Amino acid sequence: ICQEENTLRELRIFLRDICAKLARNKQFFMFTKPVDIEEVPDYLDIIKEPMDLETLMSKIDKHSYICARDFLDDIDLIVRNALEYNPDKSAEDKHIRHRACSLRDKAYAFIKAEMDSDFEDTCRDIRDKR
Ligand SMILES: CC(=O)c1nc(NC(=O)[C@H]2CNCCN2)sc1-c1cc(O)cc(O)c1
């Protein structure tokens, strides 16, 4: 169990670094905090499960993720929400969809570049045993 805790601690450090890098990127500023309902009043009528990078970071600290897959599922949720809320052919909606797709690609690339697959396999085994 102690070895498992060491593995999960390493995963949290790793995910915080990726989350911080994404949140620092100016082009993702609109994904960094929960959508401000004053700014976007109809948001919660359309998006049932909001997600943002600040919430992701707090979930890491609450040990919500025990493998990179679970973390990427929440990244995918940020992207899906942006695509659903911005479906129009307008330049503004296209721009936001493009940024959302870029966020997903950068997140997956960071994980792939910095996580060796047997570390992720170990995390998956811990998750599946729990
Ligand atoms: C993150 C997101 O999905 C988002 N989408 C928007 N879309 C629009 O405003 C489109 C929707 N179609 C009609 C034309 N307007 S604004 C917005 C947003 C931007 C911020 O600076 C902060 C924030 O919390 C949310």
C-alpha cells in the first residue's frame, strides 16, 4: 500500500505540473476558471456539467484522480462543453472551438511526452483494485 501511495503522489505531482502549464497558456484563459454566470447567463441551461482548469487542479489536491485517464476525462469534459456551447458557424464560436481542440491536443501531448506507459499501467492497476 505504501508503494501505491508513492505512485499516486508521483501522479499528483505530474498532473499538477501539466495543469499549471495549460493554465499558464494565454490562449486557454477562457478555460481557466468556472464560467461566470453573470457574463454568460444561459450557460447552465445548456451545459449540465461545467468543468475548468482551476476545478481540475482542486480535484488533483483532493486525490480525485488515480490515473492519467481520469484526468484526461475531465479535460475532455472542458472541451465537450466548449464545443456544445459554441456550435455556430460564427467566427467567435469557431475560435473558441479551435482553442478547445488545442487544449485537448496539448494535454494529451504533455501526458504522452512525460508519462511512460508502465507508470500509467501501474496507476490503472491501483484504480481497478480499489
Ligand atoms: C468558455 C466558453 O465556452 C465560452 N463560450 C462563449 N461563447 C460565446 O460567448 C458565444 C456563444 N455563441 C454565440 C456567440 N457567443 S463565451 C465563453 C467564456 C468566455 C470567458 O472569457 C469566460 C468564460 O467563463 C466563458
